[in-house]
Amino acid sequence: MPLLRDYQPERVDDEMVDMMGYDVVGEGDGARFLITHQGARLAATYGNERVDPAERPRYLDDAVGPERYVNVVDLYRACLRYRRPAYSISTVLDADGKEVSYERLLMPFGSGDAVQQIVGSFKSISIEGGFKISNLMGLRPKAEPAILVRAIIDRAFVPAQAGPHSTDEVIDLD
């Protein structure tokens, strides 16, 4: 795993509104995720007030509440367990009933075998065109996200049966 200080992507300034940063506090299933950066668009997506983490430090579970946390914590724990990027796609309906795909990429950083920080990139898109992002992932009737994909990204993982022309086979990691 790279150290966070070595992560120097190009043109990241435009992406910061859709990103989160976390310090990992604790280990395994007891780990909590202290927010170090909160993108402004993400606060709107969850129907939350944007809070500057430097002024008021919060943990992810406190920021999103227990009902929403239970829907996302497994991906964060998988990122810790495998020490690899974790990716998910969920679908949710916006306030007008348009279907929106919500993508989440969690990237681990640290030293040795310890994940010390996670950087998350979050994107929303709809094939139906424009949609309402305000409170998209908030708690509303008929708005609970349906998880379509959860994956650990590992370039070294190659199934024994995969050849140069791999199939569309889905490999369940859990």
C-alpha cells in the first residue's frame, strides 16, 4: 500500500467535491473512520450540512447515522481486510423517481499491513439525464439503495480458468 503523502494525482482539485478522506482508528470490525475531508457535493447527497472536519471532527458512523452506516460499512471493512481498493455500485431513486447509479471507490493507504487512511471517491450518474442530488442517499421511503456490485480491486488476482480472452463470469469474493 502506498502512503497517503505519496498519493499525488493530477487535476484532483475538481474532484475534491466528490471525495472523502478518513483516518482509520482501531482495527478489524472495531475500526472507525474519522472524517478528515468532506466533499461539499457529498454533504448534499446525504442531506447533511457540510461540516469542516478540522473544526468539528466526526466519525463516519456519527455523520451518516446508524441506518445509513449499516448500508456502507461492509465495503469499508473489506477495504481494510484485503488492503485493496473496494468498489461498489448502488442504485437509488432521486426525489423525482429517476434511477441514479451511485459509485463508491475506497482506496486504502498506510504502511506495512496496516491501513491508516482511506480516500473515497463518490460519483452519481443517471441514464435518464439530470437528477436531484439533494438528499439522494438520505433516509426517505422507497429511496434505500439497492447494491448492484461490490468488488475488491486486485490486479494480481487472476482466476485459474481465465485466459487471454476472459469471459463475463462473476467471481464472488465473499
